[in-house]
Amino acid sequence: MSDIAPMPLQRGLPPWSWKSLPFVLMHIGVVLVVFVPFTWGLLALAIGSYLVRMFAMTAGYHRYFSHRTYKTSRTFQFLIALLGTTAIQKGPLWWAAHHRHHHKHSDQHGDVHSPGLQGFIWAHVGWILGEQWHATDLSRVPDLAKFPELRWLDKYHLAPAIAYGVGLYLVGGFSWFVYGFIIGTVLCWHITFMINSLTHMFGRRRYVTKDDSRNSLILALLTLGEGWHNNHHYYQSSTRQGFFWWEIDITYYILKAMSWVGLVWDLREPPAHVVAGQLRRDTTQAAA
């Protein structure tokens, strides 16, 4: 895989880019909530919209496309990628390429988002707005780039998101659009971004890794299991990120149920010696 050319560490927010306009407008759109009478049904819609797309990010973009921790059919591969694009975190190839780069350089010079080196704001949201991070480096995801439908989805990643927003408006009107699309999307963004920022700052370190990754029960609950971040950085190849029975990992539970009906298979488990902390650090874990 190719590397990004060395560059000075950046902090805070980058210079303005027009490519960041949709991201900015969505945050401004949150104020529209004051024009919609609150109901518990609308709150449930926002949370449901967030949870469904969070699952697409954790099970699809992260555990499948970035780390290939389980197998599935080409049809389901496309469908979970399609659902992931509605979260407006770009396409699956873009997401996986940057995430693989992050793991290769985690909390070291060259990392895309290290709060220890670049500060909380840059790690949480700043890097996403930077001009140099908008392109997809297909050389980092050759296993995914061979699928033309995934390349198409990566190129036109905004189309499903727009269709999702329009669909909510047509079904439930302005209130559904505000709560289901805008509020649900912004929630999904920032709770996802907390894994990049907060789980490298706060929490428990069970395993010794080259980075500052940490475990957090609160973030594991909010992200359907991604908060067991130190576990994940210690052994990236596991579908299950909550290594112990008390470490709640909702994404894994859903994937396990899907395996019972044949939608996914070959879910990877952390070996006993890994859970015991006896992984040799010179062992290379393939990202694909």
C-alpha cells in the first residue's frame, strides 16, 4: 500500500474548502429543530435513523471493508455499502483506505487523526475538512477496487444519501426530514468521530499497543461495540471487538445472528492467546 507523503503535523481546523460545504450546511440545519414541534415519535425516528446507519458503519465500513473480518456475498456486500453511504461519511473505498492508513501509522507521524499529536479538534473533525483527504487512494484497497459497483458507489456516494433524505421528506414531511435525516446524520457523525478522538484519549488500556488506543464502555454502547478500541488495535482481525462476555458488542451480536441465516459467514474470533495478552507484536495482521 502507498503512503501519504510526509507533511507537517496539522492542528485545529484546516483552511476552508468548498468540498466541506455539505458538512457545514448539515450542522447549520440542526437549528431547524426549533421549527418542528417535539414528539417522542420524532425522537425515536432520529435515534432509529442513527442506529441503523451506525450499524452500517461498524459492521460494513469498519469490520468488513476496512478489516475483512468476515465474509459475505457480493450482493450483501453492495447492500451494506449502499446503506453506509446514507450516513454521508463518503464511500466505502474512501473510508476503508483512510482507516487502513490510520492503523498502519496509529498515533505516529503520518496518522490521519491522532489527538495526541494533532489535538482533539483535528482528530475529531478537522482532518475530514482538509483538502488533502478528499480523494480515494485505490492502491490501499485493491481487494475492494476490483468491484465496479463499489467504485461506482464510492464515486457517487452522495446520491443514496440525497435519496434517503428526499424519501424521508416524502413519507413524513419536513419534521421527518429534520429529525430523521439531519439530526440522525449529525448524531452518527459525531459519535463515529469520538472513536477517532476520545478513544485515543480516555479509557482503559488492557493491552500494550504502539498507539494510545483505549477501551470505553460508554462509547461501546453508543457505537454498537466500537468502544472496545484497545482490544481492536491489539488484534484488528477479529469480528468481535468485545473480547469478554461482559464487553457489550451489539454489532457482533447482530452479525452473529445474520450468520445463522447465511447472510454472513466465517466471523473471526480472537484466539485464546490473544485474549490473554500473548500476541507477538512482530506478527503482521493483514488488513484484508
